[in-house]
Amino acid sequence: MDIKRVAIDAVNETIVMTVVHMDYKGQVAKRINEKMPLATVKGFRKGQVPKDLVEKQYGKKIKEEEVKKVVDLALERFVQSERLNLLGTPLPKVNENFDWDAEELVFEYEIGLVPNFELDLEAKNDIVKYVVTADDKLIDGQVERIQKQFGTAIPQEVVVAGSDLTGTFTNEEKGINNATTISLDIFKDKATADKFIGKKVGDVVTVNTKGLFEDDHQLMDFMKVNHDDVHGLDVDVDFTIEAINTTELAELNQELFDKLFGAGNVASLEELKAKIKEDAEAQFAQQADQKLLADVTEFLIENTKFDLPAEFLKKWLQTVGEKKMTPEEAEVEYARSEKGLRFQLIEGRAMAQSDIKITFEDLKTFTAKNIRQQMAQFGQTNPTDEEVQGIVARVLSNQDEVKRLSDQVVAEKLLELFKEKANPTTKEVTYEEFIAASYGE
């Protein structure tokens, strides 16, 4: 058998395989002999059919099957021996006029190759690493929310200033239908809040979304509007009142502090605020890291230039999966997934250049850290190592969990690499400023 690669361009090639009689004749003959005792042809008893008739009736199909086995095995070994770094899998070229009786059987396979490219992690950029602080406004608001959460709800007949309303925002055209609880001070305009004064359970108040809140992003919280729709949304929504309460705020005392943080961990309002600030900024740091990772990812995708075997991949997409895609569907799927594919390649190159490897010990350490954090959220602040490692073993026995956690470990290691190499500009902001920056405001 003769096998060779024919280059089309840097990322597209054809593998040409020439199969001759010697490559398959022995296996075909063996299959014919095995078929002899089982062959049935009209006019002959089973097992007594002449060999030439068996070959005539079954030979073509047997030959095709054996040639396919030879070709599949040779192709697999050739890809391995050539150390081809493929995107997708080889696609056979269709030949409508293929002659199975030819002395030489020629098979061609299209392949798409992983591109070779340079990755400059230290390229000049304008990426910002945000340090998000919890300001007094945020901390005071959180203290009030805690007091409300642990306070006493007092049902009211009618809405008054300071009422908390439970109800549902609806707008059929925009698909808004969200149950929520609001206080009248959330509205930007006092005139809007005044519309609710004096209303009762069952009443419907209509408001307009444009300028309803200080920040349009609050439409995402209270009405579950998509981010792409919030800016400048100008529609009427109905709020159906389902419950009216005022809240007697909980007293800020040791009993409340112990309930929130465990006995003796917080002993004053100042310590409460310090704890809120610490917890909030730890959470903000995680969000800021995710934004940094997303920003570096976007920068690298946009500034790392390489070709992909696009047409090959569109053809390949039509052949994978239980439900075959049409060319049009494959075109759409490729457009949807191209950016993700590019980053997978960039990610692999970054890890290779920086010699980053994921070991099973890395995975165990990461999983144990996550488990301890989750247990702490449920009040188990001091689990034993034995307890944690037992849970780790159970989690890592699930292959889906291993894949999910491995991806998180990779993201964590890449984040540290990007922080070091990309050298982003550090900027301290409030949480409100961070949200505005995150959404391009």
C-alpha cells in the first residue's frame, strides 16, 4: 500500500491511499473459504455450492468490507506515525465513479490541521485589572437588608411610604412575567412611587421601564430582562400587588450577630460592617478575576492571527452527531463555535509555552478547597481531613465531574499566567463602577 500526504495549504491536506490486490487478497480468500459451508444458492445443497459461484454471489461485498478494514487501519496508523495534529477527523472524498474492479484502488481523505502560530502573551494592551471595594453606601445597604431579612413583617391593608410589596411584573409583548418583592425607594422618580400609595392587594399599577431605576441593569433583577434589552427599554409593565407589608427592623444585637456569623465572631456594628466589607470584597475579587480572564481571552482571540480549515470543518460538522446537519446548519454552527475553537487552540498553546500541566494532585487540592468552602456555607467550618478526602474521592470517581473540575483548574492556572504576562493596569473602583465597566457602560 502506498500512502502519501498532499498539501493544499498550511491547514488543509489530502491523504491519498493506493491499495493493491496484495493488501487484501489473503483476507478475502479466507472469508470466501469460511463462507463455503454456509452458502446457499438455488439448485445446490447447502455446503455444496461451487467456489466460483460463492465468489460471484458474495465476493464483491466481502472485498469491499475487507478493503475498508485495511484502509481504516492504515489511515489510523498513518495519522499516528506522522503525528498529525488534526481538527476533526479525516473525511473521505466521494467518488461517484469508483471502480472496485481496478487493479489499484485509490482512496482520498480530506484533513484539517491545527494551525501553527505565534502567541504573544506580553503584547501591549489596554486591559484593566479591577480591584473592587465595598463603599459605605453598599455596606450600609447590606446592613439594612440584614435588618429587614431578620425583621418582623407586619401586613398592611394599603400601601404607605416604606411598604414592601410582593407582586408580579408582567408585559406579554416582552415576555416579562416575574414575581418579586420591592420597596418604593427603588424607583428613580418619586412620582412613580406615589402611584402605589393607597393601593390594595389585587390592585394593578402600570409603570414604564424607561428611567424606572437609577441603573437600567436593575431591570435584570426585578423583571428578568436580558442584558441586551435593558438599555433604553421603553415599555409599560403591570405590577399586580399580592402582599403589602411594613417591616419592623431587627435590632442589631449580639443575638443577631451570633445568628449570622456564629457565637462570638462579631460583637458590634463596626465589626459587622468590617465583616460585610471583607466578605463582599472577597466575592468581588472573584468577579473581577472572571472579567480579567474574559478580557484577556477576548484580546488574545482578536490579536492572535491564524487560519483555520473553515470549509473542511463545516463539512465535518455535517457528519458528526446523531442528527446530521444540513450545509446551512453547519454554516451557522461553525460561526457560533469558531471563537471558542480559536481560544481552545490559544489556551493549548499558552499552556505548552509556559509548561503548565494539570496533575491529579492539582485536581484533588482544588476539589478539597471547593468542598471546604461549600461545607463552611452550611455551618461546617472545621471538617476533618478524612471527611474532606472521602468526599473528594467520591466526586473524582465521576468522569463528568473530573472534566468539569479540570476545566476550572485550567482556568485558574491560566488566570494566574495572564495576570503575570499580560501586565494589566490595576484600577480601584466601587462595585457600581465595576458593574458599569463590565457591561460596557
